[in-house]
Amino acid sequence: MALSVIEKLGGLDILINAAGLIFDGDILSTFPQDYDYLMDINLRCAFHMTLIFHKYLELSRGCIVNISCALGSRPNAGTIGYCMTKAGLEMLTKCAALELAPLGIRVNAVSPATIDTNLYRYTGMSE
């Protein structure tokens, strides 16, 4: 399927790995299957997509953008699995950037965070 899409569109210029999932849970309450699922969605998918599509990005000298989170570099109690997967995604980004640069592929991550606004507080989401 990927090949037919690339053929139809004439190539691939950018890959955005934006899949992400979060489960609440500390180290004592996170079930192994929840951890595995977070790893599959938040980290393994980005690795596989990079592995599959790097050859097409090499042809276009394209780029990869991984969507991380501020919690990838800042610990947060109660979301250990999520924080670990996003930290792993940031390391995947750094390693892939080094390894794919000689092929002409740029790899970066964007790490959005929440902003404490009136709307954020109004909806009860502030910390």
C-alpha cells in the first residue's frame, strides 16, 4: 500500500510521526500490557515508519518530524510509561538524525507542552 501511495503522489518529502497515547499510572500501578501498548504506539511505530520510508526520503532529501512532548525530557509523577516512551522517541530522533544525515535526511522532534491559560483553568485541567 505504501508503495502505491508514493507512486501515485510522485514521492515522499516529509514523514511526520505523530501517533501518541497516554495512560495514567505510576511505577507501582502500571500494568505490563499497558506499558507494552504505550511502547508500541509512541515509540515502535515511529521506529518502523522511519525504517520503512527512509529510502523514499533519501531520494527527495526529505525530512522526518517526530512529535514528542515536554514530558520526554521532564519527569512527571503518575505517567511513567508515557514519559519513558517520549524520552525514547527523543533519543530515536537524535540517533536517527546522526545516522540519516549522510543520506540527506533531516530528523527533528517537536515537543509541545500545555500552556496555563484561562480556558485551561476553566476546564479544570490546571495543575
